[in-house]
Amino acid sequence: MKNRILLISAVIVAIGVLAFLLGRTPSDDLSGKIIIAEGSQPIAAPIYVAYAKGYFKEEGLNVELLSFPTGKLCLDALIGGKADFATAAETPIMHATFAKQPVKIVATIHRAEENTFCVARKSKGINAPNDLKGKTIAIPIGTNAEYGFYAFLNSQGIKANEVKLLNLSPPEMIGPFSKGNVDAVVGWQPHIGRCEASAGKDTVVFSFKNVYQETYNLVTNNLLAEEKQEITVKVLKALDKAIQFMQADSSESIRIVATRLGMDTAELTKLWPIYHFGLDLKPKLVETMEKEGQWAIEQGQHNSKDKPDNMSTYLAPSALDKAIRKDSVHVK
């Protein structure tokens, strides 16, 4: 009898945990709190501007921002039921598709070719790409930086197993790189730029331009992409307002984002031109995820049998189609 009671109690606890992880659903009247997990970097600017300017409230949404150092962790929060929306580059989303996670990309909010790159130390004997062989390189594993670096290495005829990768988030890299404890770092602005500044003339930069274009995307769960799509539509309308404001007043937008991230406005102003904000869903996103999926299989990160037949099934353009100009939605 005692064992039976313990078993029943365990089941109840398990159900409670499951309900916590999967049961965070917005209320029907939209008055419930909507949590957006964001990656604490400038490419999430539309989220910060929409929040600061009150555009979410104008749409009747009570939004809370939950900050993480990488989009991968944002996506983990969404999958774990800790958030309703997440911002993430396409690579963590690609990884999630192999696990058949119930997520949908509802919009791309940013793309760039110059935001993610590699910085290496000349004093470590690195002056050209080929010098990276055998070196220890700090990189956030599982993020778009890992794939971007692979694309760069591949373009230089360097195999992935010819370098040593150390898993660190971009904010964690600055100290080890400045002290010379790692030979090179790979990540995104502003952290990688700060790594470069910390070593001054002792650095060489390897750009991923022309070999990789990153995207930053708004992701949600199946419920908000389909049954409660009206909430997603409202979020996208707020972001559309934010992007229009950013185009009209870049100075104020930079101030808002810099304040949110604790950045110097001069630093962000210098970086601002590399960011390209907008709301869309383009076929190239699917193409990129397909290439990344094949790379993940070749690297032994996933089994080919788990690869989705079509990555486009993880895109949900309907809400975007309802939120903004129809000619902005390119995925059918």
C-alpha cells in the first residue's frame, strides 16, 4: 500500500513537472503574460525597440523579456516551456528539427554576413587561415557561429578535425582571449569585436562574408503558430512597428538597444550598418537549413534517418501574412 501511494505521488509530481514545462499557454483574452526569450545582442533590436516604445502593449500584449547569451539557449527555453517565443539563428533551429521538436519559425527579423567571424592572435603563429590548423579556438557549439566557421574552413580547404574547438559563449571568450589562453575565437558582435580590441595589433580577422549569411528568427510553439495564431500576429505587428521606427529614427533606436544591452552608443553606432532588419520568410532560409542539416550529419552530430524530409515544414508564414504586407512573405 505504501509503495502504491509513493508511486501515485511520483506520477502526480511527474504530471506537475510536465504541466510546468508544456502547459504555459497564453490566455484566450490575451491578457496573460507573453514571454519572449531573446539573445542579448544587437540583432534582437526589433524586440527591444518594440518593448521600449510600447508597441506590444498597443497590440494588447503583456510581454516580458527573458535574456540569454545565445539563441540556442533561447530556443531551449521555448522548447522547455519557459518562454512563448524565442529569437534564434537558423542553426539551433536546424538541430531542433532532428529531434522533431514542436517549433515553428514565424519570421526572420535580421540577416547579415559581417556579424559573425573569427579573430585570431598573430603571436600564436596565426597570420593566414591555414595557420588555424592545430590551434585551440573558442566557439559557442550548437550555434550559427559553429556552422559559419565550418563554411569558412571548408572554403579554405581546411577540415573541421584539423582545429581544436573549445565550447564557450561569446561573453565568456573575452577574458581567455585577452589573456592568451585560447588562440582564436569565433562568435558575433559585440563580443568578438571586444576580443579583437583587447589584443589590438596582435589580431587578424577572418571574415565569413561570401561563404555564410546568418539569419535571426522569431520562433514559437505549434500552439501559437496555429490554434492561437492571433497572438503571434500581434507580436509580429508590434515588431513591424518597431522596424518602421528603426528606419525612421536610427539614433533613438541605437540609444534604446544600447541601453538595454549596456553598450556604449558609440560602439553600437559603429556596428549598426552591418545589421539588416526586416520581417520576412524567404526560401533561402530553408536552403541554408538543409545545407546545415547535411553538415550536421557529416560531422556525426545527427543521424541521417532523423533528418526531416523537408525543412520548410518548420516554417509557418501564415501569421506574418496576416500581420504585414503580403508581398513581404516569400515562403508559400
